[in-house]
Amino acid sequence: MKRRILAFAVMAVMLCCGSVFAVAEESVQSRTITLLTHASLDTPSELSGVIGGLAEEYKALHPEFNLEYEIVPLTNLVGKVKTLVATESLPDIILYEPGIPLVELVETGKLVNLEEELVKMGVWDYVDPQVADLLKSMSVGLDEPLYGLPGGQHIEGIFYNKQIFEAHQLEVPKTLDELLAVCETLRAANIDPFLFGGKDKWHSTRLISNLANRIMGYTATADASDGKRSFLDEGFVQACTIAQEMGVNGYMGIGFNSVEFNTAVETFLNGGCAMLYTGTFSVGNMNDPELCAIGAENIGFFSFPTVEGGLGSDKDYVAHAGQVLVASKATYDEAVADFIKYIVTHAGNYSMENYQWLMGYAYDPVEDLPPVTQLVLEAKDGAENLMLWWETRMDSKTTDVAKDNAQLMLAGEMDPVTYLQMIQDSTDEYLGGK
């Protein structure tokens, strides 16, 4: 009998409130299940890709099963779901944004309490408890049940091309000053130090949140969103100023605001830039010889460097659990319950076998892990604090303000104080209306 193990957790999960079904796999109803997602069902290292693979397995076991899905760009997902709520037409399952968008959706009363459901099915222990706690801390709070099941178990950091570093006699930077010196050396050699996918916005704002949390401590960005400190604090101004200088000086890559995140990943894997800030959701691509032209053995990893005099540590990592799985209370039945049960009990092994990374669910021990997977697992095991990213605790309006204007600020077209004032004004409006 195989031993199931629960992976070290990265984020807390929220789950959906709703009706109760605890069913055996063989009693599934014959009907089509509908899914709304931001990514295709063959996307590596995403919950959507896991669901796509597991749906094929489930179809083989239950020929009467069908899955229909709609893809909505991540930038339009929250708006789409709000429209579906208003028209009482939510699909059976949604892969949705964690954080405040999920809190707002839970408050509509339209979601199933999935924690309660999994307990009744006897499979709640498949969900990593630390991931569950992290997702709860992002949204409803640790004392509340989970409404959104994890869509990953990731930490983020900087992956680098060992060959480029060796060719230019560069050491792995431990401090921000050392990182900036590395960037300047590479830029002088006409090499993009990083390539950020600024077109997708979230990728660039990760630079801001890492800098802010290294300067002020790992809770800084979350504290500002919760009204415990101001986005106009000097540490945030300093973080945005440094990030802007990196953008203007070409350290984030030439033309980064027009680059998509997936293009940035592909560029790094083909040797087109020296470093890539990303999460462990990209590890599967790095381990794939057909996708990684530079070779997995030539990829290294390091934590975002510390800032001299700052309160943050290189043991603090941005962590998250991807887009969370939620279920509509209105259409929740035995068929949906059984398919979700199958996902929960099989996602851990499927993700590790196909993507060499964790999905936030129990999985069987794996021997001979690929080199990049082993590298970041060691870093993850040494993590002391898990940080939330820039927009984690922002409401949807403030998130748009933060993302949209980051493009201008990082390109030098808006000063940092103006950018931060806009975020603070929107945050004040949201907190004042609660």
C-alpha cells in the first residue's frame, strides 16, 4: 500500500458553502458538467491542465461523463463571474481568483462550502493543511471554512541561466545592490538581465511587492491593504522608485510592457535573458527538454535578494495556490460532487508525475526528481515566512488601479508617489465602505 504524503504548504484555501453529497465514484449521475477557467485544459502546471488530464481519466471510468468549458482571460475573469452571479447563471465549477475577489463571491451566498463537503466525503485530509491555512489567510480568515480548493502549491523566486552567469563571471547576488550590479553588467553586454511579462501586469508588480517586503518585512503589502499601514509609507516609495529605475534602465527587459508572461518564460528557456522571476508553476517547462533549450541542468535558483537595513529575509518567499476551484451551490449535485472528489484524490499524483510539482494535495513519494524540482523543493523546505503578493488583499477596483498604473510607473511615465496615492485612495474607499 502506497503511503500518501502531504506537501509543505504554501497557501491557504477557501471553500464553498452549499448542499451536501457524499457519493461513491460508481454512483455518478449522467450529465454534462460545466467549467469556467482562465486557461486551456492542456496548460502545464495549472489546475486547469490537471483537470483536463483528470477529466480524461474520469471519462474512461464513467463514459456518461462530459465536461464543457469556457475560457475567459484572467483580466476579465472577475467581471465575467459578477455578471454570471447577477444573471443566476454560474457554471458548475469555476477556477477563480483567490483573495478579496473570492471573499466577495463567498458573500453572495452562491458557493458551496467545499471544506464541509470534503469532510463528509472522507477526503478532506487530501488537502494540505498549510495550503488551506494560507488560502484562508488570503481571504475569509483562519476561523472560516474553505470555499476555494487549491490550484497549486508554489513559491516564487529568481531562476537564472548558469551559463550566462559563468560566461560573465557573475556570482549569485545575495543583496539588492549585488543584484543591480549583476543587471548593469549584463545590460552593458547587451543581454537582458530579466524579462518581465509586463503586458500581463501581475508579473511586473511582483517586483514591487518583493522590494517592499524586503524593505519593511514580509507582511508589509498585506498590512497596507488591510489598513494597518499606508501605501505612502517611505518603504513603499523606496520600493517603487527602485522598481522604476530597473524598468527605465532596461533591467526588466527591453519593451517589457508589451511582453506576455508566457513569452518571458519561453525567452528565458531559449537563452534570451539571464534571469526570470517566476514561481514553481514554471518548473514543469524547465524540466521538459522539448521546451527548455538551455537544459534544466543549466538553471539555478535563488531567493529575491535582501535590502541593506531592511526587515525582510531571504527565507521569506512569495507563495500562492493558483486559481482556486469553487462550485456553484445552485447546480451542485452528485455528479459535481463526485468529479470534485476525483480531482481532490488524484490531483497530487497527477501534478507530480506530469509537471514535477505540487498541487496542494496529497501525493505518493517520488524518487529521482528532476534537477530543477529538487532545487526549489530544497529552497521551499527552508522557507520561514510566506509572503502575499502586491494585489493579494486588494479589492477588485484597487487591483485594477495597481496593475494598470504599474505599467506607466515602471516605464517612468508616472512618479511613484502618484502611483501609490492612487492605490491608497482606492484602498481608503474600499475600507470605508465595508
